[in-house]
Amino acid sequence: MALLNNKNKSVLFNPLSKNNPVIVQVLGICSALAVTAKLEPALVMGVSVTAVLAFANVIISLIRKTIPNSVRIIVQLVVVAALVIIVDQILKAYNYEVSKQLSVFIGLIITNCILMGRLEAFALGNKPWPSFLDGIGNGLGYTIILAIVATVREILGSGTLLGFKVIPQALYDAGYENNGLMILPPMALITVACIIWVHRSRNKDLQEKNN
Amino acid sequence: MENLNLFIRSVFVDNMIFAYFLGMCSYLAVSKNVKTAFGLGIAVMFMLVITLPIDYALETYFLRPGALAWLNPEFADIDLSFLSLILFIAVIASATQLVEMAVEKFSPSLYASLGIFLPLIAVNCAILGCSLFMQQRDFGSAWTATVYGAGSGLGWLLAIVGIAAIRERLAYSNVPAPLKGIGITFIITGLMGIAFMSFLGIKI
């Protein structure tokens, strides 16, 4: 069996745009918005979610035939919670600053709907390898949106990118000011709405009929 | 007095939706009409009031560094706080299951209106988030934690009923095609969030 046949390829690459978890399936919004004031925590969050998602998918897919249907939600929660604890401890050990900025949102990966959604919809019915690719794909789709939102908000809100100044001093001297509003939570929603707008005007089949 | 202050702050200033975006998934999915939105809001508030005191007790007597000292002074330097995520989610998941069974048995009419939402709540970030914030803020007593839970729940209820009412009216307006549905909901939530920010700095 080829590792990347056509079906697996679409499993891996579809979530990047056509079937993006955040802007098309509308899952995992909570953390997507809360951590995007700066790019660095957003990237760390994206990587953490991708890792947890990929491994949770593999584990659930390996034991999918032994899980009784009635308790599957609790089994999934326990698997995910164990993985999140590992990620949380690793972050605390190696990147304490970012771990403090993300505060409770690492813990909230447990209730991130992307995880539940993918475990229910994919891992419970597929073999481990496609499940792993599905986890990676969805995690990357999530990371891309986080990175775009965080880039926009950090450049406009603080004039920096990953902590480096990107807006030249000359602009500030000419009277330019950072837009403090972009740092505040509500602007994350509006930024995501703009991404959805652009994305859906290019993919007409994704547009909804009703308000 | 302090509790009242905390309650009002958690409803308006630290609103779960507008300040922390917790519970957004069900907020976006179940806000098409006011009646179901109200049902889900009540269910979330109910679960918060039930789970927060339990999680508070767990935190104080089991998880906190040195919390096991009441069992035996030798346990004073044990720190189990890394277990908090898994225990909190276990409490929430089992509490939703229990509440679902209890409501089904004792009040079939309430079950008919709430029933479908209860399983959704186990994975609602607002509930787990509230417990985690409680852990971070170090409240003085279980009562304070319950007040915080009730306030956050009411704030969540307000937010989802508000957006549902707006979306009902929105059915008659002319929204650009790519923004229809989820896009415009995001924008409205953002604007509502800006409105709620005017409560910042409230002191009673």
C-alpha cells in the first residue's frame, strides 16, 4: 500500500482550504480566537492542537473496535485529556513564557470541537494511517487560520511580527499609530469574518443560502 | 457584597463569549432561534452551578500542592495539580450524564426541551474553561466559586439569547452572499463584544 495514494492525499490536503475546520466546518473557534493577539502563541497553539489531534486520531482508530458505543465520548475525552496533559507539561518545561500567555487555553484543547468532531467523524471509522493524516491535515488547516488572524492582528495592533518591529519608525514619526482596537478580543471575530468573506467569494459552492 | 461584585463582573465584564470566546461552537450552531438558544443557555448555566463547587472541592482537598495534608501530614509535599485537566473533564462528563438521567426521570417536559443539548454540554468549552479560571483565580470558598459559575452561566445565556434574537431578525435583510450564515454571525458577535466592552472598569 502506498503511503500517499490519492485518497490519503485528499484526506491530508482537503482540510487546508475546501474543508477547513475553522472557516468551513466552524469547529474549534473558541481557542482560535482567544490566542491570536500575537503570532507566537498562535503558532504554539496550532502545533499543540495538531500534535494532540494526530495522536488522538491514531489512538482512537487503533482501539475503535473495542470501544463500546455507549461510553465512546468519555473514552475519547480521557484519551484527549491525557495527551493534552503531556503537551501542557512539555510546554511548561521548555517554553514557560508562552505557556503562561496561553494560560487555560492549552487545557481547553480537550474541549476543542475539532478534536471531538474528527474523532467522531473520521477516527472511529478509519484505519490508523489515514486517521493520522486526517489529524495532521485538520491541525494544519487550523494552524493556517490562526497564523493569518494572528499576523493581521499583531501587525496592525502592535506593529510587530513575532516580536520584531515591522512598521518602520518613519511611519510613526509621520503620525501613524498602532490600532489598539485590534488587540481587543472582538476584532478577532471580525478578522475571521473577513477571511470567511474572501474564502467564500472564491469558493462559491460553500456559500450558504439563508442568513 | 464581594460576591455580588464578582457576579456582576462575570456576567458583563468577563463575559464567557465576548471576553474569552468560550463555548463558541455551540453558540454559533444553536443560535438560529431564541427558544432553543434559551434552552441551551439554561442548560449551560445549570451545569456550571453544579460542576463548579465539585471542582472546587477537588481542587482544595485533592489537587492543590499540599492539599492532601488533611489525610496525613506526610502527604504535605505531594503536588497532583497535573491531574486537574483529566479530573475536571471527568467530573463534567459524568455530571452531564447524571443530570441527563435525572432530568429524564423526574421532569420529562424539561427533558423534551433540554434533552438534546445536554450531551453537547460535556464538550462545551465554557464549562471546562470556567473550572480552569476558578483554579487560576484561587477563590476563597466553594460559595464564591458557585457564584462565579452562576454569573458566567448567566452571561453566556445573555449572549446566546441576544445573538439568536438578532439572527431571527436578520432573516429579512440582504447580506452579501459570501457572508451569509456564519460570516455575518461572526461580525455581529464582534460588534456585540465591542458593545459589551463598555462595561469594562465597572466597580460596585
